[in-house]
Amino acid sequence: MVKVGKNFIINTNDVNFFYGSFRALTEITMGFEKNRVTALIGPSGCGKSTFLRLLNRMNDLIDGTRVEGEVLFEGKNIYATDVDPVEIRRRIGMVFQKPNPFPKSILNNVTFAPKLSGITKKSDLDSLVEQSLRQAVLWDEVKDILNRSAMTLSGGQQQRLCIARALAMKPDVILMDEPTSALDPISTAKIEELIDELKKRYTIIIVTHNMQQAARVSQKTAFFHLGTLVEYGDTREIFTNPREARTKDYITGRYG
Amino acid sequence: MKWRYFKQAVFFTVVRLSALVISLTLLGILAYIFFNGYRAITWDFLTLPPTDSMTRGWIMPAIVGTFYLTIGAISVALPLGIVSATYLSEYAKQGPFIRIIRIGVNCLAGVPSVVFGLFGLGFFVVFLKFGSSILAGSLTLGILILPTIIGASEEALKGVPQTFREASLALGVSKWQTIYRIVLPSALPGIMTGSILGIGRAAGETAPIMFTAAAFFTAILPKSIFDEVMALPYHIYVLATAGTYIEQTRPLQYGTVLVLVALVLGIDLIAIVIRSAMRRKKRW
Ligand SMILES: Nc1ncnc2c1ncn2[C@@H]1O[C@H](COP(=O)(O)OP(=O)(O)OP(=O)(O)O)[C@@H](O)[C@H]1O
Ligand SMILES: [Mg+2]
């Protein structure tokens, strides 16, 4: 049952999730491969965000929620009592649907968390900033205005800054919840290229409503429906030759 | 059709009239105080102590006393209020217990100020043996404005977007660091505004300091926090009711009132300026 293969970085085993008495996820068992992009797709309200937030314990912040089953990160259950969620979130970063930079300068947005985690040397921080912003393909646009407020950037730039901010913590996994849904096509294209580049070093799990996007950026795709995992496999397989009728209906747009 | 417009017209007229009455009352009071009081205001009046059984009274010690009491009150109430509000809105699990505490805080805000005065007398002055002093008075005023500051701080904390907290926590920053580095700084403008309004209240109250800090008369300035002080609100009370020459001191009473009102309005004005400046700066 538990298949912690060499190339799986996260595995979920029979995971159920409850908001109070409402069961949002039912018996999800799946594994995420290292250095791959996995797309989570499915109709609105099927539990994609819930599942994503469960992988780095962000759902802990919501009162009255409950998890059953186990979520293994590198073989260790992140819901075990001796696990510090703060440590988990350091290693599993997250990018949100709406860009949410801090009301600080561009520089301080990137250095905020690394500083608190103990990096204090100015030269270390400076190189970390450049490296993170370069990885997020934002460096050339902001290198001369690092001290300007992040709030003055465009939406697409803000989102790339949020990605840079997550990268600066050097996580192993990056969770992205519809990272381009608030952006124009050009910014979207930039972020898609970026994701492709990032998978060399990171494992990426992305929720998206955009079928073309899922097909373009991911190697694995999981289709969710009503809180269950309906189908999971290679992206090419899912999009060209889905096994389940529900999957086919959804990706061809026949689903409501 | 016409009837509806008529009703609307009547309604608007009533609303406008009420606004007018309120503004006129306020303006009337201010004008009355100003025209009765401005002749008393001289440089000596503001910078020298009272003399001749207060008939040629000047009010410098009272201004200084009110200043100390207010600073004292705010240094007690601000840290305590911010910490309480942070606990209530960021840490505590919302439930019956927290609801009871909130109701308690709100009730505290409604308690008549003389009750605070008596509490201060019983607890700080007598039980803790602070005597009638700046310390006892500041603590009493501090408790008096605590609910205002807790309320304002909670409101300000609630105004900080949840996305800021999520962004920080998702980076693996601990809850305490998130609150200390992200949430509290974002809430600060709101907290400050509420607190400055609290300062205005502390500066203007008579009853809480009557038994805990205020002296009838001192020519010298306080040397330590265990000294009694004169204070503007209490000085007005003394001049108007307890002095030997109440009629002769009438202009001085108005002068003192004018100074106090100017002080409180000035503080409120600062609050308004800070708030609008900070509002313009923040963009979420
Ligand atoms: N905080 C919450 N409290 C209670 N129920 C919730 C909460 N958040 C989500 N739900 C419910 O859980 C279910 C799954 O929600 P979720 O946000 O995970 O869906 P989603 O697949 O991300 O949808 P979308 O594509 O619209 O973002 C929905 O039925 C939703 O109503
Ligand atoms: Mg969602």
C-alpha cells in the first residue's frame, strides 16, 4: 500500500479531511515525484486547494479542521505529534492565488524569512536576494529599485516576487494555488516558463483551472471530483486518453 | 410618486437639521469658552504658579501635572492594551471564555470614572501605599483608558489582511514572529489613533485623579513619581467650587478650561492627522 519509492517526495495515504463535520476530501492516496511538476485539476469546490494546503499544514490555521490518514514527506508523517509545522513550511513553500507581497520593500520581502531563520551576514543576504530574484526571472526588472515598496509592482511582478520570496527559503517543494489566475497572458507565460525552469531543482505541485496550462507545464496530472481523486497519471495520458468518463468530460469542457 | 419624493425630502431635512444642531452645539460651547477665557491667557498665566489664594492664579503646575499624568497613563495602558488585544484576537481560541472577557472589557469602558477613582484610592493609594501621587494617578487613569486601547487595538488587528499572516506562515515563519514582525506593524496606525483618543480622555478626567493624584495647590513642581501634582481638570473644579474667591477667579476658570479644551482637541487633531497620513501610505 505504502509506496515510498525513491523518486516520491510526498505520499498521502488514505487521507480524509474535514471542515467541522463536512468531509472535503475522501481517501486520497497518491505520490508526488521529485523534480516533476504535478498539476491538480478539477471543478470548483472539489477540494484542490484544501488538498494543497494540507501538504504543508496550512489548514492548521483554520479552526475546527481535522485530518485522517497520513501525509509522508520524505517518508515521515508531517502530522505526527513530534513534527513542527513551522519546519515543514520551511521545506514546503507556497505561492497563493492572489499575489500577496508584504507591505515592505522588494528587498525586505525576499530577506524577511531568511533573516528570521538565522542568515544575518549582509553579503549572504545580498547574494540570496540576487539569486532568488534571478530564479524568479524578476532580477532585471527590479535590480535598480530594490528599496521601493513591493506594493508598487504590477500584479505579474508581485507574483514573481512572491515566488522569489518562497525560493529564498530554499524549499524542496513549492505548492502553487492557481498562481496565474489573477494575471494577464504575458505574465502568465512568464510564470509558466519559470515553472518549467524551476522543476530542475524543485518539486512543484500546481492547482490550475486552465487545461492548456496543465498540459503545458506538468508531467503528472491528478483529476479531483467531489473530494475524491478520480484519475492520476502522466499528463499526456490524461489529456489524450483518459480512462475515466468524468475526466474526459471535464477536460473537454463538457463538465458544467 | 410625488409622495415618495416628499418623504425623502422630509427625511433628508431631518438628517441635515440633526447634523446642524450637533455642530452648532459644539461650536457654541467652544465659542463660549473661547470668548470667556481668552483674556486670561497670557504668557505668565501659562508659565507661573498660582498666587494670592489663587485669585491671581497662574496654571503652570497644573499643565505640567496633567502632562505627567497623561504620559504615565499611556505608558501603563499602551503596552498592556496591545498585549491584551493581541492575545484576544490572535492567540485565544474564540469561545465562551473569550466572549466573557470581551464583555468584561466592554463593561469596564462603561464604568463611571468616579468608580475608577475610588478603586485607585483603595488599591493604589491605600493598599499599595503609593499615597496620593503621580504613580497612583497614572495607574488609575491607565486602567480607565485600557478598554479604549484594547478596543482600538483589536479593531486594528482585525483590519490586517489574513493574506499577510498566511504569506508569512507559509514561509516557515513562526506564529509569534509573524505577529511581531508583520501583523503588529501593519496594525500600528490604527492602534496609535485609538490610543491618542485615549490620551485625550485621560487628560480631561477629574474624578479618577481627585483622590489619587491631584493636589489642591503646589507651587513647586513634582520631583518624583511619588509626589502629588496639580492637574488642569481638578484645578478647574477647585477654582469653581472650593476656592475662597470663586467670583473673582471666574475669568481664570474659563482660561483654564480653554487651555484644557485646546490641549484635548490638539491631541485629537494629531490623531486625525496621523491616521490620514498612514491611510494614504498603506495600499492593501
Ligand atoms: N474554511 C472552510 N470552511 C468550511 N468549508 C470549506 C472551507 N474552505 C473550503 N471549504 C469547502 O471545502 C470544499 C473544497 O474547497 P476548496 O477550496 O478546496 O475547493 P477548490 O477545488 O480549491 O475550488 P476552487 O477551484 O474554486 O478554488 C468546498 O465545498 C468548500 O465549500
Ligand atoms: Mg481553490
